[in-house]
Amino acid sequence: MLSVDKLFDRLPPHSIESEMSLLGSMILDPTVIADVLPHVSTEEMFYSAAHSAIFRAIIGLYDQHQSGDLVMLLESLRDAQQLKDIGGEEYLVQLAEAVPAATSAPYYAKTVADKYRLRKLIEASGQILYDAYHPSEDAHGVNEVLDKAESKIFAIAEQAQSNEAQGLSELLQDEIERLEAIEGKGVSGISTGFMKLDEMLSGLHAGEMIILAARPSMGKTAMALNLAEQIAFGGAVGGKKGKNDKVSIAFFSLEMSREAITNRLLSAKSGVDSHKMRTGEFTQTDFQKLIRAAGDLGEAQIYIDDTPNLSVLGLRARARRLVRKHQIGCIVIDYLQLLTSPAAARESRQVEVSEISRGIKALARELDLPVICLAQLNRGTTQRTDNKPKLSDLRESGSIEQDADVVMLLHREAYYHIGDDDWAIENEDKLNLTELIVAKQRNGPTGVVELEWDSRTTRFKNKTDSLSDGGYGAHSYTPPPQQSAPSPLPSTDTEPKPLTSDFGAGGGFSSFGNRAKTGPAEDHRDGGGPTEFDSDSSGDDQFGGDEHAPF
């Protein structure tokens, strides 16, 4: 391995004085050890080998007796035949006498810990340099090097995070203040825009991992986009809507391009048939609706990252950057099984998915925001008389169910009766019915939320909503000036782009029919929308076949 010390011809970061002062404080007053251990917990955090041995002996005495003094420490080091190696009795006396008071021990401990982390960073850098010079020759060689590099850096960063215990009295005070703030509002978390879902979940809460799972063609991505839009515009505590209540969203799309995502959002927001948008067969009235919808969506802080083949470590790195840069309040991931964890993949797919699931849960906790993660269900639903999904249908790993705080299963019964005219006639009221099954909620009830599905615009609605208004009725549109030369959709570079727009002279949107430049085609089985609908479609077409299926 390359030696970074030799590369830069200098000693790694350390502070012998801080190490001496820390050990002297611990010898002088063993009661400070409890304040030291949250910062310096292992002997390897000391640069000096002698100091490591002294620290190990002090902690050994503390574990046995919860106390210690200079005499006991001398005996311990003598018994271990290390007294001479650390400088003898004189050096221990020197350490104890060099500290005027032990109260500064936590400060010294923090300095020692900081220097240790810098040394670990240098060590990791050396390993990263070596790996970069010696990548494996298979197709995943470069990605493996990047994953290992991210893992090493993140491990050092996470080690620096302190999460000390809090007293119950302090926690109770915080909880009372939270309850006072939400009194009478009904929704204590981020509003989803779906009234019955908000009633059941009380909104989406910080630190939670929310799984939205379904079989292909049920509308997972459509639901995720609806949630992203509605949260972005009205996801404030209590569900209030206003210019100060917007929530910034990070949307990670591993299957569809950002152009396809933008197309879907425009269709859902404007009420214009998504098939017309792909073929360009929309009227001037449709175009004006699209322009107005683009203007409204341009106010939403939604940042779309369409990087394919993303590892869970890469996802966490990108999410951290977006949170720092744009104050993200909610993350959406489409979808879990498309993420990778190369190290865990060597064992089995089940182990890999478990590692991915744990990584997403850790991300929600670390960033203290809700993470909505889509997931595929296995074929169990198609092999039962009752097609309704169950928790046991979660694909490839039981750890998804264990890690998640909330699991929602999307079900459209009409999908399983495509081409069955008798069923369609007998169940006309169910053609657009969608059941959002809350199968698990760690801190609340489970149940079923009924929604209506508009296949033309790929939008889910509260059951009381009209299927023709193209929105959720919370925002009025102000038509922008007539556009003379619309500009294209966002580019496909790797930096996540917000859904913002400039409607000055020559601005606007026109390329609504553009197909995805990367990722699957828009009419992919789990990534498309209705392809043959028009305003005169019959009831049978309203729940379509696979080629008409939502993503």
C-alpha cells in the first residue's frame, strides 16, 4: 500500500501534549473518565504507543473498580511488564503533576479524537490511492474502488458523530412543546396531500423509512411523483399550504430519465393526457394548460437525480450533498431493488438487499427526514385467489419489512381483470379504485386508504376529487405571457436539477413528447403510462393492459 506519510515526507497529525494532559487528568481524577469515553474510547486513538498502553491500563482499572489511583496504575503496568516501556514510574508522576485540574479532560479528549480521525483519513487516502492504482479487471472494477472509497470516508465521518443519551425530563419537555405546536392540527408530520392517508399516518415523520411497494404496473412511480409534488407544495406541519410551507424534495430515479419524470409531472399537474404529450397531438388549449402547469411546477423545489446503477453508498453521498445545498426535507427513491451494494452482493442477493435496506434506514435517521422508498413485490399476489398484496410479498429480503417504519402496498383490483367485460360491467365503481394498504406502521394503526386513479394523467386522487381537474385543488394558476419560442426540457447531466423554469421572453416548455434519453422507455412495463387513450376511450381502456400500464 502507498504510504501517504512518505509521499508528503511529514509526520501524521497528532498532539503529544493533549495526550499527556488527557492521561494526567484521568490519573488525577478517575471520575472524569465517564466524560472522556464518548470521545476517546479505544487505545488506538493515541499516537504514542506508551500512551496507548497507559490508557488501556487506566480503562482496565476503571472497568474493574470504577476508580483508580497512581499506585494501582503502577501495579497494573508492572504486572503487565509494561512499566519500563512507558517510561517508568517517573513518567506517570510527570503526567499527573503536569495537569493543574482535571476538569478540562473532555477538551483534551476531543483534540486527541480529532487528530486520530485525521490520521484515519490519511490512512484511508493511502488505501484509496493503492486501490485506484490496482483496480480489479472485471466490469465492476472502477465502481468497486469508488464504493470502497466512499465506505472508508463515510465510516470516519460517522465515527465523529456524537449521539449521547438525553435525560427523560428533557425529552418530556421537548415532547410537550411538540404536542402544543400540533394541537388541533391533526397532522404532526409532513402532509402527503392525501387526506385519509394523513389521518392514518399523521403525516410523514423525520427519521422514518416509508416503503411503498407493489407489483409492476400498479403505479408505484406515479404515486411517488404525486407524493413528491403534493409534499413540495403543501407538505408543512398541519398540512397548511402557503408560500412558506414548501418542502424541498430529492427524487432519485434509478429507472426513468429526468425528462420522463418531468413529462409525468406535467401530465399529472396539467390534466393533459400523457399519450398526447408523447405524440404531440395536443390542442392549443392543452398547450396552454401545460404552460400553466410548468409555471406552477417551476415553483416546486424538486431535485431529480437520474443516475443509473447507483450504490447505496453513492446514494447516501448524493443525498448528503443535496441536503446541505438545498435544505431537502424529504427524499424519494425509485426503487430499492435497483440500488446496489457490491461488497454484500458477493454473498447473495438477499444479503445485498438487506444491506441496502439498512443503508436507507440509516440515511433517514442520519439526515433526520422521511425517506420514501419504492420496492417491488414478488409474484405471490398472482398465485393467490385473493390478489391483494401482503407484507410477506416484499421481494428478496425480510429485512425491508423489519427496517421500515411504514409499509404501504398499492393495489388496483381492476388490473387483474383486464379484458373481462363481465367483471367491468359488474364492478364499474371499481374500475378506477386504488387501495393503498398501510400494512405496517410502527407508531400507529394499519388499514386501507381508498384513492381514485386517473390513467390518462397518471394521477391518484382523494376519492372526493374530480378526475378532470388535473390537480388537488390547492393552487390557482396564473397564465404566463404567450410564449414565442419554447425551450427544451432539462439536460441529462449528472447534477440533480430542480423543477424550476424561466418564463421570460422566449422561455417555456415545448418538448413534452421527448422520450427518455437514458433509462427504459416510457412505456416500459413498470415505467410507462397509457399509450392509446383519448377523450373517447371506453371504460375498459381506463384500466388498460400491460402496454397501457403506469410505471
